[in-house]
Amino acid sequence: MVDQTTDVVVHVSSSGGNIFLPDNALTPEPRRQTHLSAPAPEKKLTLFALRLAVLEKIASRLGSLGFVWATVVLLGGFAASLETSDFWFVTVILVVEGARIFSRSHELEMQHQSKYTISGINTFRLLVRQFIRIFRKEAHISGNNDRSSVQESKTEQRTPRQIERTRTWTSSDVPMLPYTGWVFVSRNVSRFCYWLQIASAFASIIISMIKLIRQDYGGSELKSRSTNLHSSLTLFYSLALAEALLFLVEKAYWEWMISVYKILDKVNQECGLERSGTDSVRRFFYNAYSRCLNGSIFDGLKMDMVVFAMELLVSNSPDEQLIGAEILYRFSTSEDYSVDTLQKIGTNLEIIERLVEMLNWRNKNQEVMRMSSAEILSRLASKKQNSLRVAGIPGAIESISSILDSTRDSGQATDEIGENSINQTDRWTFNNLGLLILKRLARDHDNCVKIGKTKGLLSKIIDFTYAEKRLLKDPNLASNKILAVKRSLKLLRKLVKTTGATGRNLRRDISGIVFTVSNIRETLRHGKKQPGLQKLGAEILTFLALDEGATEKIGGTGGVLNGLLCIFLNDDIPGNQTSGVRDSVGETIAMLAQGSQSNCQRMLRSDDVLPGLVEALNNPLIRSNAARILRNICAYTDPNQVKEQLKEVKSAGATVLKAIMSEKSKPQEVMVGLAPHIFRLMSAEESRELFEEAGVTKEELATALVNILKRHEQPVPKVPRIRRFAIELTIQMMRTNPETVNTFLTLGMKNELETVFETAAEVENFDIFSGTVGLARHGLTINELTEDAIRLLS
């Protein structure tokens, strides 16, 4: 008896595998560049800091030498011999120099702590609002931004501002002395130190030049008595003049680069941080300058913006965290610097943990940092190795799940998204980022396990697959919602195609959620303008149908099969979409018909289905799937119940025979698989008429079957069932017309069958494959089928 089981070969786009073909090769992850495609812009700042440090250190060393010379030689050795004016000039220069050195070190500290950090709660709040607008723009969030801005302004006018209080001082507002008010606030002290340095340098220059020009160190009497004192004073005033001039050269170079050349603004623009101000770049420069001054002059050259940002991100200061998050976001999304940035982030577990932790931050002022971390993680997860590190952090999947928040349950209409508060718009930004992260994490099998075990996450994902009728017909209504539907469907497809026991559990859990199939049904029914979404929905149903219970559940959901058939048989779909959505839908229908008598009977309720499928055999783009569907319908329906309807299938016989003779590989395989079921519906007379109509003789068909077995001496993974189908057709031909037995014997069919018997493989006994594991075993093994054919030949 011929095996009645059938096959369906499913191709799940370029990104998916074939569940009816065993995986025989793994595609390696493409290697990415590890070098910067553009010079790092911060190199200009570190070089500038080095040059300043060189000038500053030379000046400081000259000042130190002059200080030692004056205290040890002049005041120590010639104190009694110095004229009053020289004594006081030396003293004044020493005091001024000491004040300059003191103010220099503390001025740098003050500027570093106050002037060049984001100071004040109001500034922080303004930056938060600015970054929200930036993120909203760059995430391509549609909606009426102008209206939302007006809404935000009205909300702010109605709601009084609340002064936020912190438990720590802001460095720029610290009163240095009691009862002095704003006078000795740290930012004012910083300005005072700056001008004190300038004044002290000019004082040193004036005093030194006066004495060097006059050379009147106590008159001729003193000069004749002590030439050593005269030389000592000349050297001291020269050192003081050189030190002050170098300092002013440094300041002039500083002001030229900062105020005229605007190096900070240029580097800020090259870093992509121009819309958030120069605070982060300025702070980086001061850090580099401080390292050059406090250590080796080359220490600052070792700094880069990415490492600097990571140091700020793990600090406990909200201001520093905001700066760090913004820098990492900009660099990780930059085409020139993203590879290097993500590589550094991916190798630092502390940074990844902080980014994951930020996803749980709920404070309104932390919304920008939360969004930055989500964007960075989405980029980081694009590489498999990094995705493993992200998912390996305890609670990572739960944190990602925390940013998913669908509005469906709250009853908010889709077209009101742009009119609600700014938080509503940002909610969809978070949703899309969260789905993107999960989609990229789901490339790994173990990550799929974690996603499936995270409480409530599958329900959230499926909730995002729902799209209303008006949204599908007018995708411009809320493109952010369409994007969420697309990403959730892609994520769901990755989960349901997971192999092994994990895949079975995931498919069971997903199909067990009552909204899964109905949400996809809406997309199939109303998504004519969204063929990509229809294709994703069909592929999900195909994989869910791997489980017998899910197959019946899908077919029993009203409108699913009808919607799939309408898409598959719709010749109005453009040709460029036929190979996409119609091909995927055809595979889904074939899968739902396989082994399910109830689904086959549901398809036959419409009188137009069989004629449409027979006609589809003439369309080269969908003929393979049409043949699979027809084969399943013939195999899994009771001929006595639908005998009249199945007569329509006989009209496809000539087309099938011609295809067997002309096609190769997969198209030939599916046609050979359909042929025995057509012969089974025919009498001997109808069979003879069929050969005449096709212009093919029985001998030619028998020769083609023998040649198929000769070409495939071993089972081939690309067509694992072609030998089985050829044997099935051979058996049916001999049963329909016993005269063909002699024809097959003459052509050497028995020898080919014995070869098949000796080379039979386990791969030929299954209809479905999950990776390299066979599923849905045929009723008869390939050896049992071969023995039946040999017995008929004998």
C-alpha cells in the first residue's frame, strides 16, 4: 500500500530556515571592521592639552627655579646686602608668583568642578527636555510633534513647577565662606583666580623689565663691591620675566584655540554632540589637561571619549551619568565610530550592567538616560557575542521587558497617539527599542529560552502584533505602531522557529495565548497595503503548525484559512510581491493541510478553491506550493465524501506530467509527489487519455522515474523525498496499469530499487525537520516502500 503521508517544503525568507530540510551548514556571522573609519575627533583636544601642559610645565619649572634662587641665594645669602627696592621687588615677585601658582592649581580645580560641568537642577531639566526631542526625532517617531509641543506647553502652564531638592550640594553653588552670599560662591572664586593669574603675570613682567632695563641694583658702590649679587639679581629677574611671558603665551594660545578657533565647538560638532552643548567635550578636555599636568605630559593622550563616557556612566552623579549616556549614544550610533565604541562597551561587563540597570529607572528626569541605554543596548545586541553578554546579566530580560508598555489594554485609540502627552509618544519609542533588543537577542537559542521563561513577556510581545483595520489600511496614521507590529512579528517568528525541546515549548506557550492567531488573522485580512506584515504572520503560523494541536487551533479560528487562500489565489498581487507574501502564504496553507482532515475539509467548503489551485499550477512563481496543497488535500480527505469536488484535480494531470518531464530538483519533486494522487482518482481509461493529452507516453514517464533514481544514488538534503515520491509514482502506475511492470523491468527499475534499499537514510523517513532532528515520520519507511515496489515488479 502506498504511503499516504505528504510533504510540505517551507521556505521562510532569506533570514529563516527550512523546517522540511535538514540543516547541513551554519552561516557564519559576518565579520565587522574593528578599526575606526574616521580619525577620532578628540585627538585634537588631547594634542591641545599636551601643548598647553608643555608650556605650563616649563613656566612652572622656571618659576620654581626662580623661587628657589631667590629664597636660597638672594634672600638667604645676600639679604643684608640688598638695597631696599630690590628686597621689596624680590619679595613682591615671590608673593605674586606664589599667589599665581596657588591660584593656578585651584582655578583649574574650580573650573573642572563647577564651570565646565552641567550645573544646577534647572540646566539638567532643560537638557532632559532637549534630549527627549532629539531622541524623538532620531527614532523617526511620527505624529504631530507640533501639537504635542503645544500640549506640553499648556501642561506646563497649568502645572506649577516643583523645585526639586537634593541631598548634596551642587559644586558651582557652594558658598566658600559664611555670611558672604554670592560673593564667594565657587564659580565666582574661579573667575577671581583666573584674573589673579593674569594680573600677577603682568606684575612680574613690569617689575622684572624695570629692573633689567635700569640695572641699578644699589648703585655703583654696591655694584663694585659685589658682582655676584648683581649677577644673581639679573638671573632672578630674567627667570621671573621668562616664566611670566611663557604663562601669558600659554593663556594667549588657550584663548585663541578656545575663543577664536573654537576647537571645542568643532570637536563637539564632529562628535555629533552639537545639539546638547559643549559641556561634555569641555569636561573631557579638562580631564585630559589635568592628567597632562598632574602626571606625565603624555597621560592625556591615552584618553578617548568612549572610555571617558564609560567612566562617567558608572559614577553616582546624575549629571555625569547623563553626559556619559549621551556620549555613548552618539558614538554608538555614528557610522564612523560605532564599531569601535560597541567593541569597547561589549568587553566591559560593568558598563553593560549599568546600561541594563538604567532600563529600570522610572524617574522622569532619568528618562533620557533610560532611552539612551535602550538605544545603546539595541546596537550592542546586533552582534551575537555581545548579545550573549547582555542576556547573561541576571535580570536583563526582565529589565528589557520593563520598557515594553502596550496601550491596547488602556483603550487609547491609535490615531490619538500624537495628541497625547509627550510620555505617550516616548512610550512607543521605548516599545520599539525594547522589541528590537529582544529580536536581536533571540538569534541565540539560549536567549530564546530566557525570553520564554520571563513572566508575562510572551503576552506583551503578542499584544504588540495586533493592528487595527484602519491602521493597516492607512499606515501613515501611526508609523511607530506599525513599526512595533513589524518588530513584534519578527521577534515572534524567531521564537517559533527555535529548534529542539525549547522550540516545542515556545510554540506551545505562544499558541496557548488566545490572542496569537486572532491578531495575525487581522493582519492577513486587512493588510493588503502591508504585504511584509502578512508574510511575517504567515511564516509564524507555518511554524506554529508544527504542533498538531496548534494546526487544528489555527484552522479552527474563523477566517484564517479563508484569508490565507484569498491571498494565495489573488492574481492581482504584483509580481514582485508574489515570490514573497504569496509564496509564504502558500507554504502556510500546505502546512495546515498536512495531516489534518478537518482543515482540508474547511478549504473545500468554497467551490473556487480547487479550480484556483489547479489554475495556479500554470503560474511558475506559485506552482510548487499549489502542488503541495493539492497533494495534501488529496491525501487527507475521504474520497467518498468529496469525490465530486476532487474530480477537479484530475484536470491538472497533463500539467503535472509535463512538469515532471521538464523540471528538475525541487519543482520536479513536488510534481512527482502530486502525480500518484491524481492517478489514484482515475480509471485506466482516464489514465490513457491523460497521457495522450499531455503528449507523454508511459514509457517516457517510466524512463524519467528510473533516471531520477539514477541521478540520486544517495539521498540529497535539498530534495530529501524525491526518491520516495518516485517510488510512490512507480507503485501507482503499476497498480493502475499492470502492463507497465514489464516496462519498468526492461528499464532496469529493479536494480535502481535495490540501490535505494542499500543507500536508504533516516532523512528520507521524515516530513519535517527541526534543525537536524526529524519530525513527523512517514507511515512507511523508505525501505518498506522499496520492498513494496520490488514485490510488484516480481
